[in-house]
Amino acid sequence: MIRTATPADLDAIVQLHTEARATYYRGHLPEEEYAGAAEIGRSRGGWSRAIDRPDATVLCAERDGSLAGIAAYAVRDGDMTLTQLHVAPAHWRTGIGTALHTACVDAWQRAGVDRARLEVFVHNTRAQAFYVRHGWTPDPAHPRHGTHLALRLVVGPRPRE
């Protein structure tokens, strides 16, 4: 089930976010930069603001009554931006990421969005492959932002029902 996040989801979201980030930052960044107390506090504040913002959307994917994945998006610098998409490692390759991605794209289509962007850590090749499978391509205008690759997606019209 995919639903909009509420403030009651905050602890589970922060835990999932921290666990997922550790899988791709480990070995590339010092642990305190992705799992230290200060970073977890920063993450908690960011997720809390995202949940409360009327101009942002945070989605939760549940499986068997617990949080299995999260996605967040908002307009940034004039572009729809997929700011987060994480799946708990225990749920990788079970369709959770695809279901979250589809929910985002469906919402963008309903809103008339014609393109979206995201940034993915350069060493996170698993996520890069996921995005390519879902139609994302390198952004030729801004291919890289620091340690992240910039990708874009052309969002087609909503299919007729």
C-alpha cells in the first residue's frame, strides 16, 4: 500500500532513510556523515519539514504493516524534483521501488508535469540502474552536481483510463 506520510511516520522514515543511505555511502563517506547523531538529527528535521510542507509530497510504501519504502518530491528551481526514493534493503527487488516511482509519475501526470529531475550518488550504481530502467537519462545541461549525477525524466501524458 502506498499512502501520504503523516507526522506519526517520522521515526520510521528517519530509520529507513538512515539504513538505506548506509548501503551506498558506506566506504565512500565517513560514517558520521550519513549515520552520525548530527546527520540523523538533520535528516529528522528535513523529513519533518517535508511532511509538513504543503508544496511537497512524501509517500510511504507499507508491506505487512511496516514501512518498506519512502519517496519525496517537490518543485525545486522550477523543476519537479524527486528528492528522495529509498527502499529498506530487506525489501529490495520486491517491487516497492517501482510502486513508489509509479505513484510519483502518476501524480506528476495528473498535475500536468512534463519533466522531472533527480540527483543520485555517483557510486550508487544500483540506484542508477533502477532509474535508467524507469526511463531516466543523464541531464545534458547539468550532468553532475558535486558527488551526484543529475538525471531527468520526460513525463508523458497520463494514459487514458
